[in-house]
Amino acid sequence: MDRFQHYIDGAFSDGSGSFASIDPATGQPWAMMPSADAADVDRAVRAADRAFRGRAWAGMTASARGKLLYRLADLVQAAAPRLAALETRDTGKIIRETSAQIAYVAEYYRYYAGLADKIEGAHLPIDKPDMEVWLRREPVGVVAAIVPWNSQLFLSAVKLGPALAAGCCVVLKASEDGPAPLLEFARLVQEAGFPAGVVNILTGGPDAGQALATHPLVAHIAFTGGPETARHIVRGSAENLARTSLELGGKSPFIVFDDADLDSAANAQVAGIFAATGQSCVAGSRHLVQRGVKDAMLACLKAKAEAVKIGAPDQMETEVGPLCTRRQRDRIEALVAASVAMGARLVTGGKAIEGEGFFFPPTILDCTDAPDAPGLSQEFFGPVLCVQAFDSEEQALELANSTAYGLASGVFTSNLTRAHRMIRGLRAGIVWVNTYRAVSPIAPFGGQGLSGHGREGGMAAALDYTTVKTVWLRTSDDPIPDPFVMR
Ligand code: NAD
């Protein structure tokens, strides 16, 4: 079996424990992973803290930090096929997606490389004649980055890129499910030449995450995962009042009006829910369709869902691979059954595929007559589309905004004024109009409500890893006149 190690303080080491990682396509163990305990986490955080306070990182110019990030981007690009194969093996995400996504991950590092020396302070036109006042933007300190299993290289790039550009040092905890690509990525960090301790990468379960989130030397916790875990993290952060940025799940509405290009909408919907086998935080898992075109859309979606090629994730022609874990597959099957028990109509799919691996077919549930079905309110994180009909624009908005989540949304219409009204009315961090699931390092990404807070991507993300220092400098040589009057 392959064997992976942690990367702490510039060196590779075993964890206090270890565990076997399971290949989701076969259900069999394929590699041994290190597992961090609180002592490993403490070692990594202390290394990051030393690096942050030491000259090797803090003394480096922003442009030099940017150059290191450019080097890392080039290395990620060159290693993309190897990293993609590892992510496919360890998480079951299909090779078509991992290859394209990881090549694009390099662009995130490039974007933040270019941004490193553009994080500027400011000079203030202060209302006192003998004072100069300016603002310094300084890195916040040690960042704890915690990511879930899906798209670990991507979800860590949107944290590492801005945090490193801002001058922070990072301890990154890979998910215990599918950590191989991030542990391999550590080799590129070392090869790029980041000083020891600037980036530390380890893996482990909730205990390791908790030890990291509650560590007194952590200044900012950048978390992607589920809302329940986020609550633990926020409670843990209360101890030392660390900042948090939370990218959580969603139950995103995909809204189709009867004036839309229906075929285009159906293609976007299929990609929006079945890509990554539905294990995507922005999955368009609620299909809200205007009643007059519901039957036509359902027939089209059913045909497309049943034509999807399910198979081995490492084959280029495969369109839907296995779910990452048996636990996740069983959970999705139970949620589908619960929705059916509450009146949802099963249009296609619905049962785990027998045989080896954690396969579940593209599934469609018509929940129009089952408004309380879990399919309309709970995130499944799997290839399950829940359909609901609406009659008017107002009703579409009401249904769209009816969950506690607020991450993404999609609107398909050819009516420009309606599109604007929908954009205004949707409670979501992202609105896609006549498209879905487009992302870029230049565009902020994040949600509201149960979908979390804070934004990844764009300049805003880099500023989130800084703190403002206000500097007052008296320019007069006269003695300070009156000690009791504040000026
Ligand atoms: P999860 O919340 O169970 O785990 C995420 C990470 O948190 C893992 O690394 C895990 O080990 C760690 N963790 C678990 N318990 C912890 C604790 N008590 N303290 C600290 N860390 C802890 O999430 P998951 O089930 O692995 O991933 C699926 C979730 O992630 C879904 O809800 C999905 O929508 C969300 N997600 C969100 C985005 C986004 O950008 N908004 C992207 C991808 C996934």
C-alpha cells in the first residue's frame, strides 16, 4: 500500500496514529495515511507561529512572497495530472473533473501571487495640523485552514493563496476522507522553497480539527464544511476570539421560467447537480420550474439523467463516479427513502448500485406534492435533484428563499427585467443567470445564513487575512504643551 506523511515545519513525518484510506470505487483500502493528534497539531501550530514571527517570512518583501506563490502555481500546473489521479483514487471524483479543476487551481495561486504586493495601506488626511496618520495592512497571524473531502486542492487554494499573499502562515488540515492529494501537494510547497513552518499540512478527524480550531496561537480559522461542524468551530474559536470565515453547504435553487432556453437549462441543471456526483456545495439541488414547462423539463432531465455514464472514476468517459464514502452513500439512500415516504415521487434512480464501490445513480424526486420532504430543505451532498413547480415569479422567489441556506442560485429566463428582479430578490451569495457553477479566482465566493460568512476569491479574501494598524506620528518639534488635554 502507498504511504503518506504529514508536512510540519518543513519536514515530512509520520502522525501519532495512522489509518487506511479507502478507494471509493472498490471499497478497498489502498494507502496508509498519518493521523494527527493534539500534540501533532500543537507542533504544527507552533512551527507556523515561529515562522510568522521570524525573519524568514515576516522579513520577506510582498513581491518575494508573490514570487514563491508563482513558483508554487507552476509546480501545481506541472503536477496536475499526478494530483488529479491521486484525488480521483482517494475520493472517487472522476478524472475528467479532477484534471480540469486542478489545472485551474494553479490559476488561483497565480492570481494571489500577483496580488501579494498590491495589498496596500492608506494615508489619512487627518484633521490635525501636526500629525501624519496612516494605516498599515498587516497579516493577522497563524491561519488554521480546515477543508472537507470534496475538491481539497481547490478548497485549500482559496485559503492558502490569499493567506500567504497577505503574509500569514498556515496549518492546513486535510479531511480524513481522501487526504492523499493535499499530502502530496506538500511536496510542491517544499519544492517551491517556502521557509519551514510557513505552510504545514496534516490530516486527522474531528479531534485534530478541534485541537486546531481551539489552539490559542491561531488567529483566523478558515473553514469549509458542514454547518454542524461550523458551530463546533465557532464555539471553539470563542476561547481566544479567533476570527472565522465559514464556507458551508447549501440547498441551492435552480429556477427555470417558461421563457428560458429549456435545452440549455436542462444541460446546466444536469451539470449543476450530477457533476462531482452531487458532492458540491453549490449543487443546484432544488429544481424550481414554472408549471407550464414542468412536464417537458422533467422528461428531458429524466432522459439526460438516465443517459449519464456511471463507471470507474479513473476512466475519461465516466460522467458519474462513486460517492466518497459508504457512510455518505447510505445517508443519501435513507434521505431519498424518507422523501418518498413523505409523498415525493421517484422519477428515476433512488437506490444504491449493488456491487463493489460506493455508487449511487443520478436521482430525480418530484417534490411538488411533498413540500415538507427533506429533499427540499436538507443538503444531501449527492446526485439527487428535487423538483418543485411554481406558478408566478413571486412564488418562485418565495420557494427559492424558503431554506435556511443562502449559498448559490441559478435563474434561467430570456426576460431581462425579470432576471434583474430575481437577482435583487434571491437570498444567496451567488446568482448565476443563464449559466451555473462558473467560478474564478477574481470573483468572490461565499454565502449567507446557514451557508456561512466571509468570502473566498478576489481581493476581499486577501484583506480578510489582514488587520489594520493605525499609526500616528507627531511632526512638530515643539514640546507637548498640556499633558491633560488629548489632541
Ligand atoms: P464536515 O463539516 O464533516 O468536515 C469538514 C472538515 O471539518 C473535515 O476536515 C473534518 O475533519 C473537520 N471537522 C470535523 N469535526 C470537526 C470539529 N469538531 N472541529 C474542527 N474540525 C472538524 O464536512 P464534510 O461532511 O466533510 O463535507 C461536506 C460539507 O462541506 C457539506 O456541507 C458541503 O456543502 C460543505 N462544503 C462547502 C463548500 C463551500 O465552499 N461553501 C465547499 C465544499 C463543501
